[in-house]
Amino acid sequence: MDLKINYNNKKFRVFENSENGETTTEMIFEYKQSGNILTSQYSGDQILSGHLIGLVDESGKIEMCYHQVNIKGELMTGLCSSKPELTKNGKIKLHEKWEWTSGDKSKGESVLVEL
């Protein structure tokens, strides 16, 4: 089933994340979308400043890169694939598989829910 999703001005909260991730349930991402290009600036808790950029396909799936500076002063980078699910209340839930391209290069999963 193809979802026609535009993420522009939608806000998402981290619902759960792997232990090796730096985002927490306090983090909120506000997405901006122009055409199929998605961007976001974010900060909070363990992250002083972060940015992501990605491409949205016809089904709403997002392929993105991110970089952020954490509270230890480290520049962290990674890749993420995010698959949308439309919930019963009409909100979007994003199921993410990500991996660090810096540091220990570990992988993880997270779930974001639309506010």
C-alpha cells in the first residue's frame, strides 16, 4: 500500500530507541519537506546540535543521513532508513533502522510517533 505522505511541519517524538542511540524520548523532531527532500534541525538532552537530510519516496519511506555534536563534544554521523505506519488515529509512526558511520559504527532501531 502506497502512502502519500508529506512530512512538512510535522513533529515527531522519540518513542523508543536502542541503547547505543543518542536520542531520548524528550527529543522532538520537526520535519521540513520541499518536494521529496526532507530536513530537520534538532537538539536536546545528549545532543547539542544536530541536522538530518533525506529523500522521501512515493510510499513515504525516508532514506536519510544525520550528523550531530553530542554533549561530549564529539561529532557523530550516521545513516537511517525510516518506514512509515499510519496508526488508527491517523497519525504517523516511523520505524527506523539506523547505523553510526562514526564512533563504534554500531546499528540500532528506533520508533518515532507524530505529535
